[in-house]
Amino acid sequence: MDRKKELKQEYKEVKVEGGIYVITNKQNGKKFVASTRNFKTLNGTKFTLETGTHTNRKLQEEWKQFGEDAFEIEHVEILKNSENQYVDEKKELQKLLDKWLEQLQPYGENGYHTKISRY
């Protein structure tokens, strides 16, 4: 029973990191840029790609065509934890996402985004 309490406490103390990640197709250089409140959810993103259920159809098609080994997933910026409890984490992530979309321009031949979409 004590072990269960220890594990619960350890889980509560695990630091959750979120931020911006990029999935790059190493075959053609196309990029998919997205945000997450918890980088651990990238396992779920990878699972959706493996099972053919990812919401971005262009990325999904090329994942199927080229295979998992043709893609690289990297964290490009970690959201800084604010001591201010009134900071809106969702808005801060959106600002970071906008910055990276502007910087990388993953549209058309360069990526999997359209100008009006937000992923």
C-alpha cells in the first residue's frame, strides 16, 4: 500500500512540459508545426499517424507513403512555466505556434499547412 502512495506522489511531482514541435519529412523537407500542453502526448500523435487517423490528411498520406523512418519529430521550443497563475497557457502556446509558423513557413511545397488552418 505504501508503494502505491509513493507512485502517486512521484506522478504528481513529474514536471509537465509543453511547447512547439515539428514533424519533418526527411525525404522532401516538408514540415508540420504544432503545439502541445504536454510533450508526452506526442506518443498519441505518432499513434494516430501509425493507424491512419491523423487529422492532417497531407501529412497522413505521406506518412503512409514514406513510412515512419522518413520522419523526424523534434521539440523546437519549450513553453516557459510562469509563476504567475493568471497567465493563459493556451494563449502563450498560440503565440509560440504563430511565431514558428511565421519562421518556418510550412505551407504549400514547404509543409503540410494551409494559410487559414491552425493545428
